Amino acid sequence: MNKGTLIKQIIGSLTESLAVLEKAARASHEEATHESSKAESKYDTRGLEAAYLAGGQARQAREILDSIKAYEALPTRSFGPGEPIELTALVELDVDGVHSTYFIGPRNGGLEIRHRRKEVMVITPQSPLGQSLMGRKAGQRWAAKLGDSAVKYHIVSVS
């Protein structure tokens, strides 16, 4: 699997999210500053609420932009047999018989990308699963307690 292409897809998904968020932030800002949003009484908070919303959306847009920059600057590498999992590793994991593919990225854990008819989920080293994977190697198995049951993990491959 080509990591460069995968990273381009991640950046593309983030760019789409950024465009939607920027449009929503502009609309919220217009609502906050529109003449009809002026308070009619001391209990009328429409304009204030719209301003808070616009501010939150603008912060979120900055975070997405920071993520895009992080992925654009991310150096990738291939992992050979026996090498420990680190940032930019593509990990195929068997969890109780279910195979999943994960990309260890610097940000935006939970983002799902469809790459070559395969779902790839971005996870970060700070996530619980990311913490469990960091430093492990292909072929390793372990069990962890998840709620009331034990879950068996097997790292099928790392690239």
C-alpha cells in the first residue's frame, strides 16, 4: 500500500472538512454581526450565541489547518520485518478474528479513509490502541481486558 497516496487522501479529507467548516464559520459570523441579531432585551442572547459558535468553528478550522500542515510535512518510511511500530506505520491487526488496518498518524485519530477498496483508520500514538501498538512488532500477540471480557490481539503485518 502506497503511504504517499494514503497521506494525500488524508489531506484531501481534511481539506474537505476545512472547506465545510470555514463556510459554516462565515455563516455564523454573519449571523452574529447581522442587525437582526442585536439584543432586544437583556435576555436575548442570539447574537452572543452566534459569536461563540463562530469562534469555536474558527478554532476548529485552525486545528484542521494545523493537521493538514502536519501531514504535508510527515516523512514516511517503510517498516521491515522485526522493526517496532512507530509513527507512519501501516498496521494490519487481527482482533478476535476481525482484520482491520490502521495508519499511525500524528493527528486526527478516528478519521477513516477508503484506500484501494480497504478501510484504513487513522489512530494516534496517544490513543489507547496506539499506545498498545507502539514498539510492538509484526507477529506479536497479546490480550487486553476490554470491559468485562478479554480481547485477543495479533499484529498480522507492519509496513
